[in-house]
Amino acid sequence: MEQIVSSGIIDSYFSKLKENLSVDVAIVGGGPSGLIAAYYLAKAGKKVALYERKLAPGGGMWGGAMMFNEIMVQKDALHILDEMTIDYKHYRDDYYTVDSVHASSALTYFATKAGARIFNCTSIEDVVFHNNKVSGLVINWAPVHREGMHVDPLIVMARAVIDGTGHDCEIVHTVAGKNDIKLNTPSGGVMGERSLSVEEAERTTIENTKEVFPGLFVSGMAANGTSGSYRMGPIFGGMLLSGEKVARLIIKRLSAMEKVVETGKRKVEV
């Protein structure tokens, strides 16, 4: 029995890993925007792999506000909570409270149920850079990074990459720092996160969700950190709407790419 348990886990995991060495979309960071993006992309039939450094996805949502496990969501994002059957209570005006543990677990469940694959305990060392485009990720075990071990990584190819790493904007920093390129930001570089301003941050989180370099998209707090906008604290409507928007942008981009390929095939046939 002991051997069956071990061999079953190893066979299943490596089958999953091998099947996802080439994907439509690779998402870095399992916070709320990343999970929402994974859900909508997988629901649309895209092959999605999400990489989370920590043991459990969910990002800062788990802790609520100062470990009070409640969060706030505004009315504009309630349709996402409804789609995922997440309970909420009206507080006042257009604001609703949500149990953060309930919400975090639901986002993870619905993303994986839709078909997204989540690889936890995984760090991203670098990106694949082909023809002046972000074309994949260089991955390693998170404990390897934590311990400072010199262990070579593996590579995952992707048609689009999402930086959902939150305040640190890790993937955008890597791409801009290593490749002498200009980003789609007001300064052309990573502008950094500003101090807290809830209303502005909620608006600009969605506004700054975009493709910042060919093949590289940003969502959630990484969107605001990249374009120099504010943090928002324990209100998550903008994060959810950002994940929904980036999925929509990528679906549109991949569809356009597929049309170009199909047109090219017809020309060759003619």
C-alpha cells in the first residue's frame, strides 16, 4: 500500500506537470485577480497554469484586514461573487462585507473546477524572451529560492503571461530590468506603488490592467504598482474586476492571433 500511495502521487503529479509545459496562459501569483483570471480563461477553453510561491493560493485575501477575516467588496463586483456563489452581506451604500476565508477558498475551487491548473510552492526565476516578446516562464521550487540553492530551473512556454504578483510586480521588474525595453506605462518603466487611496486605487486597478509589453499582462496590485498608482487596503472589488478584465483582454488577443494563423494557412493552401 505504501508504494501505491507514493507512486500514484508521483505519476499523477508528473503527468500534470508534463501536460502543462506549454500553455495558452501562464499566471504568476495566486491572489484574487490571478484566480479570477484563471477562472474566466479556463472557462473560455484556454489552457491555463497558475504558479503560486506559497503553500496556499489566495494572496492577501485570506487575512482580511489585520487578521480580521472579513473583506469589503463594492456593488460593481457582486456579479462575480454571484457567479461563484460567494455569500455577502450589505453593509451600507454600495459596499458589502464578505468572509475572507469563504471567498478565498471559493476562488480557488472555481478556478480549478473550470480547468485551470495550480502549481503551488513554485517560484518564477525569469521569463522566456523570444523575438522581443514574453513567451514563457522559468520556474523552480520556492524552497530552492528560499534556501539560496544553486539548482537549475525548468521552462514553461506560454502564449501570454500575467503578472499577478501584487505589490512587488516581480515579473514586470524582471522583464524591464533584464532586457532594456520600454513598458506601456507613462514613464516607460516600472513606476512603483503609491500610498493608500481607496477610491483612486479601486478605479485605477481596473484602468491599469493591460498588456504592458508584448505577451506580458498585469492585473491586481501589480497593475497599479507597474503604472504608479495607489494601494487600496482590504477592499477587493477592483481586484476581482481586474482579473475579469485581463482574462477578457487575453481571450481577445489570442483569438486575433488564431485568425492570423488561420488566414496564413489559407494563403499557403491557395
